[in-house]
Amino acid sequence: RISTSITNQIRLSVTSSSSTSPTSIIMSATTAPQLNTAATKQPTLQQSNIARVQALVAEFQAGRPEGYLAGVHENIHGSVLGGLIPGGDDYRGKAAFQELMGSMDQYMEVSKFEPKNWRAVNNDVLFNVDWAFVWIPTGKLIETTALVRKVVRDGMICEKYHCICDVEAITGEPSPHDATPVERVQELLAEYGAGRPEGYLAGVSDDFSGSVLQGWVPDEMARFNSKEDFGKLMGEMEQYMEVTKFEPCNFVAMPNNDMMFNVNWCFTYKSTGKVVETTAVVRKVLDKDNNLCEKYHMVDADCVLEESPRDVVAAAH
């Protein structure tokens, strides 16, 4: 069994799984998506925030938790492994966060921690983490995925939400977070999936705001500030993509009427004819009336816009 202390005994393995020492924790971070910025040499705020979070994760991976904590705000708050680690569902302050990190090895023996699907919008950095760990209370090996949201301001992590899918399957107890946002979003997605976009829009607030598919559809369309704008976006998406797969998965409830999930996509990008298979990271927020008031649906723009090696070779002949 792999015994790990999240704060003191982490050792990074960068070899393939076939050559990894059984005493190493496998941690890897995929490269952050980079928007095309030919017109400017300065990174966007979102690119800078992804780079900052990845740098802090690298400190954590290298066995330097103090390096990670140097990027944590004194007033950090959020939810980390809520339902798994006592107090994780609502911690407040850097000291509480540090205590939470230090207690994790009492409950989990981690063998894999792989961040991926890096996305960013406004001050948020959103991504997935693929986990494998032994749940010590039962001795069962767990392989699962988490959805993560980190809010970065002035280079410091001010909020962190790290929610593992299907807590109840691990512990036998439901998640401590209200499931209403997940249930409501699933209801509305069912309307959309059944070809009734009006049913989806019925659950959207008049001041609905956010962004969808930003970076490869025009910004004036991708960003919206009203239900009317979002309705236009829904009606115009088919100009840009022909969808063959849209599979929502990995739903997690979060505090503050938030929820997150993934969508596995397959579509043809009509501007180039390129077939794109990718995973979106999605965050939605409900208002007091149980209607969607914010939505952020992010796909890696580079995987849509960049030419594949096959396309480049074909164009050269």
C-alpha cells in the first residue's frame, strides 16, 4: 500500500505508468490551452492565471507544499474533498486549509493525481483531476474524477473548490452540498437533449450571463449578458459546428448554488471541416428562484483552431 502525506511525503514521478516506482505518487499536469495571441505578446489574464496555478501545483508535486501555500491567500475559503475529509466542505482561512491538507493521509492513500482539461474565464481557473486512491476506512481502491475551481486574484488563490464525483459511492453518505443545482441542470439538459430548447430557456433567468465556446466563435456571440442574447447564441451555433456527440458527465454539486460537470463533444468545425473530439469544462450557477443565472462552457479553442499534422501535410502537396 502506498502511504502518503499530502504535506510531507509527496514524491513526483514523471515516468510512464509501466516504469513508475510503486512508492511514487503519479502526478501530471497537461499543458494549459493557449489562445491564439499573434496580435499581442502579453498573455491574457486567463493565461496568466492558468500558468500561476500550474506553477503552484508544480511546487506541490515536487514535494514542496510550502511553495504551494505561498500562493494561497490568508482568507482562502471553499470546499476541498467535502464529504471525504472532515471539515473539507466549508473551510475558511489559510490555517484551516493547511490543516485540511495535513489530515488527508489519514483517509486516503493516493497513487494517482493527474490534473487535465485546464480552462479559465474571468478570475476562475477550472480543470479536472483524475484520482486513484485507497479509501482507508474501507480499504477499497477508488478511481474517480474531480472538478476543480480556483479563484485567482493578484496571483493568489482566494477560493478553492475541489469536489470528487459520487462521494456517496465512496463513503456511503451523500455529499454535504445541496444537490438541487445538479438536479435542476440535469432537468434542463434533458429538455435540450430532447430537442426542446424552449424547455431549457424556460429555466434561464432574464439577466443570464456568461460565456459559451469562447475563443473560436466570435466574442460578441460567445459572451452574453441576458436571456435574449443567450437565445440568439443557441440559434446560431449550428453555423459553426455540426454536432455528432454531446455527452454530459461527472456532475458535482458545489457551495453557493454552483455546480460543475464535463461534456464530451464530437463535432465538425464548419469553417475548416475539421472533426473535433474534446471535453468541455462547465460551471453553472442557480439564482434564488432555481433558474440558471450564470453559465460558462469552455472548450479548448486550440484543439478547434489548430491544424492537425495531417492537414498541414495535405496542404503542402
